Amino acid sequence: MEDKILATFNDLQNQEAKNAGGFLVASMNDTLEKAKKLPPLVPLYDNIVLEGDLSVIFGQSGIGKTIFAMQVASDIAAKGKRVLYVDFEMTERQLYVRYPNIKFPETFFRAEVDRDHINDDVLKGIEEVAKANMAEVVFIDNITALSQSLDKGSDAGVLMAELNRMKKDNGWTMIILTHVPKMYCGNTPLTLSAIQGSAKINQLVDDVIGLGQSYKDKSLVYVKQCKWRNGERELDADHVAVFERCKDESGNLCFQFRGQGKESDHLAAASGNDKEELNAQIRAMKAQGKTQQEIAQLLGVSQSTVSRAK
């Protein structure tokens, strides 16, 4: 009897892992050995896009998500990647108003809906056009063009699963833009819960990047990594990246990096500076001989705010 029990125990010990129920199963040791052979992480844009990931960029409507994403996409294309920007947001005329004097990289392409030949299956159309143009990186602006019912977890799950399939089958890096409610503007910390269908999206997406409007200066936008599956998370609540939404020397809309700070510094509930107090600080620093750029960096505001202060 004991021999039979021992034999059964040994059989169990020697059973190989089996995939089942929609799960891939391997021993922990085999998993680690496989991980050792993985290629190194390749950042296509620091703290925003990792090669091979499926990412979401979210923020309130009007905050400048498209400007930010276009800048990231252009930078990636400038490194030699073929980038396709699937644009459901901007018209050609609107784009020209934003970028009147710019030369984008030759490997940066834009796709818009052909209204004379509309594809009822939007995702299938995106996959076809990305393949046809040999894209390596695909931006989709924005997710509402793919699904109007992301508040339903099941619909969000189906959508993200299909995007993951597209990413893996084609070896793409994918970045999806989405809007969030107005409450995430100046008084509420950025979290995954801002996104419709967030539970399913959280499970099936690699990275989530949030853009928040600064309460103390409407020209400033801070960027936070709300989820960063691969690699070290650097842009958390204590170290957000701060950008000024402005125009470059040629009159093109852009985001200019203005340093780092704490998310709480840009939230209404945590800000103790009203307009007069801020102006007083600016006047004092000007009297000390500091430049507008130095003052902007020290106070965490834009240069335009410093120049307007009286």
C-alpha cells in the first residue's frame, strides 16, 4: 500500500505542466530560464513607449493628447522606425493650423478613414493598412473609434484582446489614445480608474500613461506612468514629468519639457498659491535678478505665466 502511494506521489511529481482553460502553464524554473533569453528592453521614447508593448495614453479632452502623441510618434520615426498614426480626430486643415512650418520624418505616416470606401470592421481595416505600409509602430487616436461601450467590461476585454493579438501577430508596438472625465483635471490624481473599462484594460494592456492638467498653470501638463509592466517605473506621483504646451520657434504646437515635480504640486486641493501670492513670488525673484526661465523652473510654472505676472 505504501509503495502504491509512493509511486502515485512520484508520478505527480514528474507530471509536466499542461496548458488549460485559456492559461499557459510552465514550471517556475522553466519560466525563469525563458526570461533569461528575452531580448533587452528597448525604449522608443523614454518612460512613454517601450518596443513591443501595447500602451494607453489618456487625459481630459482638450489637454493636448494628440499634440503629445504626435510629438512622441515623430520622435520615434526620426529614429528610423516606420510609424503609422491612425487619425480619427484631426482633419488635414486642423493639422496644418497646428503644424504650419514643420518637416516630419519620411517614415512618419498618417491614415484617415476613406469615406468613399468605409470598412465596417475598423480593427480589420487598421490591421490591413498597417501591414500595407509595413508599419512597426501604430498609434490609434482615439479608442472611441474602436468601441463606444468601454464602460462594459466584456466589451473592453474583447477589444483589448484583439489589439493584443494584432500586436503579437505583427510584431508591432501599439499606442492607443483615450479621453477621461473632466474631473481628472486639476483636482484628482491620475489613476487607472479614470479609464472606461479600466479593470479589463488594466489586465490586458502593458503600459498606461496619464496626462494631467496643472491647476496652478493652464499651460502646464504633467505626465505620469499609471502602469508600467516592463522595466522600472520612474514617473510616479512623486516624480511626474512636467511639460509646457506651447509653440516652438517656427510656430508649431509642441510640448516643451520643464522638469519634474510632485503630482500634488499640480492639484487644486494641495496648492496653497493663489494668483496674487504667485505673482508676489515672481516679482521677488525678478528683483533678485533671476531670468524668466529660472523663475519658471523654480516655481514649476510656464515662462508665459512669469512674463504675464505684474
